Amino acid sequence: MSVFRKLKEALAAKAEEVTAKFRDGLAKTRASLAENVETLFRRAKAIDEDFFEELEEILIAADVGVKTALALVDELREAAAEQKIRDAAELKPLLVEKLVALMAEGQEGASLNLNPDGLTVILFVGVNGVGKTTTIGKLAHRLKQEGKKVLLAAGDTFRAGAIEQLEAWGRRVGVEVIRHQAGADPAAVIYDAIQAAKARGADVLLCDTAGRLQNKANLMEELKKIVRVIAREVPGAPQETLLVVDATTGQNALSQAKTFGEAAKVTGIVLTKLDGTAKGGIVLAIRRELGVPVKFVGLGEKPDDLVPFDAEPFVAGLFAGWLERTDEAEQPGAAG
């Protein structure tokens, strides 16, 4: 069975709404990555070193990352030599197969770790402007749709308007927000939110945090303090520490992950604004270079546009045109 056929059968088992979100949300990356790859494959007269160097450049331009691009192209180069492939079109299924494998690698723990016997505390970290508060609102909506009782903690007390922004999301999705005044001690807010969550019998508490203080050292110390408060009040918590990064910042996401990982053990990545960038290849770089699963991706502005990351719909979204042409080629009576 062909790689494309296997991928389409895998997609058939998934919700059409999910596959459509990836297909539509990755339009800009598809135009940058898949269409450039398609052009290269179509005009390649030979599979030689120039071909592989240009493929590397296309992958790096889509923010796949230098290490990942080099490793991927090396694997294709070896496969082409072993299988004596001369036609670039024959490399298409190999590229798709290897991308799916790379995306899926290490994603076994990609589902949210929820406490089955009590309160789940999820801590959100990330710099200002990446969509952290919006992500919290969207995840609150998702969890509420799943029947969970959710509370929000307005722990970013330093950024102007952060508390009000979280309250606006709380009203939008029908979830209570625990807050103090602007400038209050963030750890005190989280403490009170935990007590409120226990008193109200909440299933999940989602905690916002500051993305910037006077300097990086202060920010990291504040995060460590919050983590200590959570661990003291809810043994085993936080069950998740999710780093929110903006896909449009590309490689900066990697350095952000390393910085925040020093203060709070990051258990997963949320990649926002993926629909607004041509550099969606950053998913590959994060997955391969950080060893942390990508748990969610943001593919739009609506509350339900925060989608669990899934390798197969992601790659299918990147190479939608290839899949469609494969469908046409496999129709009864098709030429070739």
C-alpha cells in the first residue's frame, strides 16, 4: 500500500473537522514549504547534490531548523542511494513518510495529564504577546465542553490589561476567574485560586503567569515560587506546565523553551498563530531539538481553534495538493 494511501486511510479515522482545521490553518506554510518542494521535484533533472542542497534550503526557510533539515535530507539521500531512485517524484512518498515519523516521534505523552482523583493544576508560561491568555481561554472552553468544571487564575498581575483580558475570556466561555488587584503577588493569587478550586469542587485550574518582569532573573524566581506554592497545596501538581510560543517567531521559540525550562519543568508546548505564518516547520524543530511534545496548536481565532497536535493531519495539511493528485491518479481509468 502506498504511503499516500496509508495516510489517507489514517485521516479517514479522524474527525473531518480536525483534518479541515489543519488543512486550512496550514495554508501559508503549505504555500511556502510544500509548493516550493513541489516546484523543486518537478523541475529536477537529476537527484544530485544540488537537488539535496536546495531541498535543505527550502526546509530551513520554513523554520524546520538546521539540525532537523540536515538530518531529514541525509535520510532521503541514503534512501535514494539504497533504492537507486533516479526520478525525484519517487522521493515524494519517502519525504512524507519520514515527516510523519519525525512529527510522531516522542508524542506518546501528548495528551493532557489530568488528575483522575482530584484537582488538576495546569500552569502556563511564556513571554508576553505569544497568546498565552487566549490559549488559556480556549483550553477552558475545550475542557468545559468535555464536562469538566474549570476555574482560571489571573496570575499575570504585572502586564497592563492581563487580568481584564482573562476575565473577558472567562465571560466568553462561562468560566469563573480568581483574581487580585494589578501588581499583587502572583503566588498569592495562585494560592487563593487553589483554595477556591477545592471549595467549589473544580476539576481543573488553569493558571496564567507573567511573561516579563524587571529582568529575566526576577521572572524566573517568581515562577519557581508559584511552582512551590502549587506543589505544597496540591501534591503532585502542577500536572502540566505548558510553554506557549508564537509560531511566527520561528527559532526564538526554541530559546524561549530553554529559558523557561530553567524555572519550571515544561511538560508540553502550545504553538499559537500557526495559521498566520509560513514557518510552520518550527513544529519539527521544537519536537526534534527540545524533546518535549507539542500538545496543542492554534489554528484560528475562535474558541474551538485550539487543536490537539496530531502528526498525520499536520503532514496531510502541508501536502494536501499531493494527496488530492494521488486520489485523481488512482481513479479508475486514470492514465498511467
